[in-house]
Amino acid sequence: MKRRTKTVLKGFALVVFMVAIGLAAYTKLHFSPAAPTYPDDKSIELPHRLRTADEHDRARELNGGNPYILAFDVRDGGSLLYYGASHTSDPKDPQVADISTRWKAFNPTVALYEGRRRNFVFGALIEPFAGLPEPALVHKLARRDNVSLYSLEPSYNDEVAQLIDEFSAERVALYFFMRVYSSEAGGVANEALATDLLAKRTDVDGLRGSIPSLDALDRVWQRDFPDAEDWRTLRGEPGYLAEISHASRRIRGEHMARILIDLVRKGERVFALVGSGHVIRQEWNLRTALNQEPAWDQPVDSTVVQPSTDALH
């Protein structure tokens, strides 16, 4: 009996070992490391503001919803396919096939996605069941076709630096903490999560020491939002947090637009995949800077930005 038990245990251990080896091999073959951010050329002028929320909603309505797609071929430059998607990981969603089909037809030389640096694993063991979020789908397509891949987001350091030009470090720290905490906590108090996130979100130039502890966070919250729900369970952005959120969205949008303009002017075939709101808000700037026909609601009191000779080579 003991011999049989030992044999069974050895067989089980071997199976576990082989499964582990197989999973490790699978992960290596289907792993895409985090992509770098693309350097932002802030000398590129954006001739328009971003669309407002109301202007965004009207443009999206006239488009018939998502996807919202801009496709430009630029004379003496490159091409842009800017795909504004619905955020989904559903493998049966028609946009997954649409994105893959458009990618193949467009044949990009550079790909960009929404979201900061993050690793992804994809493949047949995952996709039929869990699907892939849009950034992971771009990773998969770019790695498969050996296309240069970048995050379309500004670096965290850069976004923080721009925001603390407009708001106090304490307020910016609270905003970045709450942006992640309220999403991950989901309305349920979680002080362990809060402690970890506060340390991570403030570990950047300009924010270190601005809110050193949860006790300090409580004092800020009670001072600035005495009538609001406790931050531990709140889901929302009261007061100045909404203003900082708007400024952050503007900074991200302008950064994205400049990167796309820069790459297209350099002759790249640029495929970028983001939530549709970004494409809609940035459309006026992209059309003008890349010398395309204006959108139906585009302001007419701005000068077309002509690419310099250096930017085209």
C-alpha cells in the first residue's frame, strides 16, 4: 500500500511539474512586456482646444456611436488610423474582429495604445474565455507582426509635473490617490489598499511628503470636503478633484495628439487604439495639423499648422 501511494504521489508530482513547465513555456511564447512611452515633442503647436463634453456627445451621436475612426493619408508624410473603441474584453464583440481586419489592411509601422506601461499575456488559453482588453489586443498584433509599440500616455512624472503647475501638490496627490483607490476599492473601505496606494501614488517628484499618511489624508479630506462621504467608500470626484480630472484629461489628450502628429509627419503608418472619447476630443487638432478636411463643427479661426521640412524626414 505504501509503495502504491508513493507511486501515485510521484506520478502526481510529475504531472504537476509537466503542467508547470508547459504553462511557463506558453507564457514565454505569449508574453508581451510593457511598451515604452513615446517622447513628447512639446514644440508641436496644437491649433485648437479639445472638444468639450457636450461637443463630444454631439459628435458621437452623429457618428452613430462607436467605433469612432479617423483615417488620414498625409501628403509628404505618413498615415494615421486612429480607432476609437468601446472598452470591452468580450471576445465575441464585433469590434475585436474589426480591429484585426483594419490592422491587416492598414499594415502599420508603429502602434500605440491607451494606458501606461503594463505587461500582457495572450493566446488560445486565455482569449476564448477572458478575451483581451484593447491594449492587450494591440500588444498581440504588434508583437506578432514585429511592429514598433508604444504607450500613448504621458509618463506619470510628466503628468504630475504639469498638474502641479496648476494645482497644489497636496491636491494633486489626493487626486491621483483617489483615482486609483475609488476604482479598486469599489465603494468598500480597504485601508490596507489605501496605505499601499498612497505610498505608490506619492512616490514621484513633486508629490513626496505631500500626504504622508492616512491620518494626514483624513485631515485634508475633513478640511476640504466636510460634507462629502468618507473617502474610504466614496465613488466620485467632489469639488476640486473634478477640476483636476478635467485638467488631467486635457494634458493626456494634448500629449496623445502631439505624438500622433509627430509620428505621421515623420512618415510612419500609425495605428492607435483608444477609447472613442479621446479620438473625438482630439479630432480638430489632428485634422488641422495633418492638413485634412475640417470636421463639421470645427472652429474656422485657427491657422493650419504646416509641418517643417525637418519634421518630414
